[in-house]
Amino acid sequence: MTWDRADTEALLDTVDRFAHEALVPHVNDWDAQATFPRALYLEAARIGLPGLGYPEHLGGTPAPWRARNAVSQLLARRTASGGLLASLFSHNIGLPPILKHGSPELQAEVIPPVLRGERIAALGITEPGGGSDVASLRTTARRDGGDYVIDGEKTFITSGVRCDWITLAVRTDPGNRGASGISLIAVPCDTKGISRTPLHKMGWHASDTGHLRFDGVRVPARCLIGEEHKGFRMIMGNFNGERLAMSALALGFAEACHDEALAWARERKTFGEALIQHQVIRHKLMDMRMRVASTQAWLDALGERIDAGDEGPDWVGNVCLLKNHSTQAMQANADAAVQILGGMGYMRGTACERIYREVKVMMIGGGAEEIMKDLAARQFGA
């Protein structure tokens, strides 16, 4: 299908209404409760949110990256809750490997129920002690007749406690301790031998984050995603989309901080005049706008390139650097907003307080800053 500016504007209007009606009134409560209702997946599916970017024959709506980035940015700006959005849209890191590399039968089994909001999908890469070093993962999957038998652990898994499917990185070649012995398997999470423990975090309170253990978990061989031992490149490719999406979210959170700080500066009076009348406050606000504008321009440029099929090494390097730039903008704006709000910025219930707590996971998740710089340097031949 074709997609134009009017389609994006109509989509954003729908998403904005959904955010104001179904999300914003409850965000503080969900943060305090450290969860949100599972029924929210169904509500999001009723307006087609989970299906953006997926093919129609699987129940989705094909949409360019520019439109999907705009949706992520808007939801982040309105809700100011990374935890909510991380779990509500965890399928966007769990399903793409199945969509790109899975068999048609596996796609038909896993993807449509997730896009309808009936099932939850997650991605399982990180292991205790492993972090960004994917090539060192230890979770194994050995072939036994028509099954794979999985043993190992995963941690920091978004939607890990209540997901129904997890796209799991495993080592299928035990004799190879590097990247070439890794595969991806779609694991149904009601399988015997899986145990899950919730994790407690500094931020992202509304997000379900889990530690998973696999003890002799038997999964049909048909759940292998793509070719055996070829999972490392799939994982690396999936990271590119995740990092671009995280950049859009970080930009939205940076905007949310500016919105709140500007509103407060206009209303709050000190020494007989509004805060915004003080030059030092106006300068802080302009610095915040500058960070937002530079991030927006970079995000739009990279979105246009991927929509045009231009994903060369320099595009990958730019995505890595954009991910760092956007999260640094988010961090700086959160700090400035808390400072402008003063004591109120330290109180639960303000957007900047929640974003201040959540920025670190954005700077670490999907690849820590240091990893992003090193990967970008390699892409640019530095």
C-alpha cells in the first residue's frame, strides 16, 4: 500500500486520542503498582497499534519507519513512561526475526495472535554476565530427534514474566564459543521447564522485566528461526531496528521534559514574577529545544534512508550514534526539567521525575553507549 503525509497525520490523531483516553490518566497508578492491565494489549490492538509495520496477511498494517517513529515519539511525549511502552510494544523486538527469517508456518502461528493483542511476545538475548557480548552467550539448545532441548538463563527480559512467546538466542553448536554457533528459536512460554522471576528496577516500574531459567525445555524443531547457527547476524540486524525505535522514544521523552518545564516556568512565580522571566531559565529551555531539534533532524534523515532501502554500513553507524545522541538529549532535558521544577521535580507523579529515573536504562538497553561508539567506529572504518 502507498503511504503519504495525510496517512501519518490521521494515524497520529488516532494515537493521540488513544494516549489521552487510555494511557495518560493511568500512568502514575501503573507506575506505583509496577504493572499495567493485560487487557491494554487488546485495547491497543483495536486501533491497530501492534500491527504497524507488519504485513496485512498476518494481520498488520504496512507502514514506513517515518510513521512508526512518529508514533513512538508521540506516545513517549504523552505518557512519559518508558516502562509502559517497553512492555506494551515488546513484540517489536521479539517478532521481527520471525517475520524476516521464520517459516511461513511459524509466522502464521506466532504473529497474528500477538498483533490482535491476545498474546505477548518478547526477545531473550541478554544473559547473566553477558550483557552486550552476544557472541559469548551460554544458553544451549541441543537437537534430540524432532525437538531442541534448551538449558540456560536469560535476564533483564522485557515482558519476560508474562510473555507467551519468546524469541530466544541459543548456542546450537557447543563446540563453537563464538558468533557462528548461535541460533534463534521461538519458544512457547507455557512449555515445561521454564521458570520466571520478576526483577525490581530503578525505573521502568510499569514494565514486566524478568529473569528466565530453562531446564530441559523441549521445543519442536519447526520453531527454529531461519538456519541453524546463523542467528548472530539476525540478532545484529534486529538491533538496528530496536535502536532506531529507542531513539524515537528518547526524543519523545526529551520533548515531554521540555513540555513540563515550560508549563511550570510559565505558571510558577518567584520574587513576584514568573520563572520564565528569568534569563537563566529561558536559556535552559532553549538548550532543551536545541537538543530536541537536532535529534529530530537526525531521526528523520535516518528514517527516510531506511524507508528508501538505504541501509549501508554508514547507516548502521549513524543509528548507533543517534541512539547515543537521543538518550543524551533525554538525560540532559530530564536533568534540566527537574532543576526548573525544583522540589516538585523530585516528587513522584511529575513526568521529569519518572524520566530522570528511566533514562539510564535507555542509555544501556539495546547496546550501551560505549558499545555503540565502538560499533559505529568499526562501521565508519575508524
